[in-house]
Amino acid sequence: MTENGVFTNPWPLVFAIAGLGILAALSLAVYFGYFYRTFPRDFQCEDIPKGSVVVALGFEYPGEDDLGIVPGDANKFLANLLGSCAPRISLVLTQKAVSDALLFENLLIVGKLKGTAGVILMHDHNPRRAVRTFQALQRGLEKLRKQPEALVLLAHDKQVSRAKADLEILFPGKIIVWQVNKVPYKDGQWFRPLLWALRELYIARPAEAFTRWTISRFSGRRDEAGRPIPRSCDHCEHYLAGEVDAQINWVECGKGHRLIATAEKNILHQPNGGEPIQVTADGWSGGEGFGEPMLERTDCPDWKRRGFRLEIQDMEN
């Protein structure tokens, strides 16, 4: 500092502020990972309505072998919760980590939870490509033949808040969170809670909050409750592309592939008040489409590497 009070070298102050910021971030992660209690109490089976459809999200696991996923402590814990309350459950919508844990714990009988409740995988499993929570939920809900009035959400207690926020965007009905605290991690290593807290607080939550904001910002169509209707990219790698029109329910990419609002998946509204076009899985019908039909393509090659895109994982994997 000079005699007139002006800093000549600001870097020590910058480093000091940065160090305090890192210390604060680490302190919050330590608190969240080791001390934070998500719910005031744990649910008993009686708290789960009879005939419930349960959305059970998998958690990180140690790895895979020739028999499938090695589920780890967290997924086995969630699987046993499902098994203990099986009489209250009519259907389980889950990921492979949990389904393999059910198999590992001898809770799957003829492909059903204790032989009574059906078990459906949200999406195909690809060990080389992780699927984000939002996209897993989106893909899973599309597997339901009929939307239930309510869903029960079961997830790791340090993941469930983010999962509930995602599900609220995708599902217009009632969401019941299965309250459970102190879910273990993939193993008993002391540092697992800290690593997960850092990922959850500073990577996963901001990324999926941005996804939800983007959908809310650019989705012009809303349901009766005022929730934005998410656009559905059928079997494509990207969620948003091209010019977004907030007045109608499609988005167009370079070759004319159009994304359709989930609530109107089989109706494509033409711009400028044109007649709606009925869309089939084979392409266009009821009118001429624009560009190459890509409704059954698992890739949209013209969307790749064209600047900024909000990317989600390939929903077929």
C-alpha cells in the first residue's frame, strides 16, 4: 500500500478472498455431507399410500462385473426399503443400479418386486454414458402407459431435493417424497459423503437448475396449473436446438427435425397458424414435412458441434 492508501499489489487480497471462498465452500460441503439431516423423521411403510407408483432413483455404485452392476451399499439399502414396503407398491420405475440390487437381495421374483409389483427400467443402461437425473426421470415417465395421479419419489437423501425439483417440472400430479435419512454411500469409505456433497452442491444442482430454468424460460405452453410443458426430443441427443418459438410447440433444427411438446407428442403445429400435422413414428403424415424425417433416429447428426446446445444424454442409452 502506498502512502496515500492506494493498493499497489492487489494479489494478496485476491488470494485471501479466494481462500476464504474455498474454505466456506468446503465447510458447507462438510456440513451437508456429514451433519445435514434432510427430513425430520423417516417414513414407515404406512406412510406410503396403497397401490403407489414409486420412482426409485439409483445411486453411484462401485462398478460392474460379468453379472451386471455391483450395486453397492446405497442401492442395496434402497432395494431393501422397496422390499420391506412391497405390499404398498403397485409399480416401481427405477434404474438398473436399483433393479440389480433387487436381484442381488433376492427381492425380484419373476421380474417383479417380491412377485407382486412390476419393475420397469427408466432407460437402457450404458456403462460408458451416464444419464442425468432429469433425463432419467423424463425418459422413465414416458414408459408409463397411464399417468398416475401421484408418484412416490425414493432417492438418496442427499440427492432427493434435486430429484424432486426435476420431477415437479415433468410431472403435473402429486409428488410424495419417501422420507429416509442416513442412506449409505456406495461403500463405507469415510470421504464418500464429502465427495458426493461437493458434486451435488457445486456441479449437479447448478447444472440441473439451469436445465429447469431453460425449460421454464423457453417453453411457451403450460398446463392448467401453470407448469411449463417440457418439450420432448424423441430419441435424440439434444433437448433444444434452432430457433425457439414461445407461441407454438415446436423447435426446428438445421435439417427440419422438430421437437414436440410432451403433452402433444403426436400433433405438430405449423407456424403462422397453419393446419396441424399428425406425426407418426415413421415420419410425417397428414401433410408434407420439412426436411428429413428423424423421429426414429437415435442421433441427430446435424445438431452436433454447432455451437452452444443444452445437451442431454442419448435417451436410448
